[in-house]
Amino acid sequence: MKVKAEKAFEGQEGYVKRGDVIEVSEMRARELKRVGLVKDVAQKAAPAPSNKKAPEPENKAKAAK
């Protein structure tokens, strides 16, 4: 499982700098997450919002003068 280091640390993986992405077992990832050293990398990104404009109505009234 891939995780990203939130803080620099030295452990079974050697010296890991903040921001490095490393491959560890699920058990090791849980252990590192529990102490706040890493976070998951393989999280899915949220879907992009649909920002489409609503269609113009066909019976649009003219503005009063």
C-alpha cells in the first residue's frame, strides 16, 4: 500500500522525508497513520462538479421599456 509521509521519520523503511511516497504493508500503514506520520495516497479524487448553464427557455419574454 502506498502512503505519503506527513512528517520526516526514520523506521523500518530507512529515513523518509516529508512528502515522500513509500510502499508499506497494510499493517505498517495503519501503524504509521495512527501516530500521524503518513496519509493514504491512493484515495480517489472527488468527481469534478458539473457547471453547465441551464438552457435558455424558448418563451423568454422581452424586457419592458
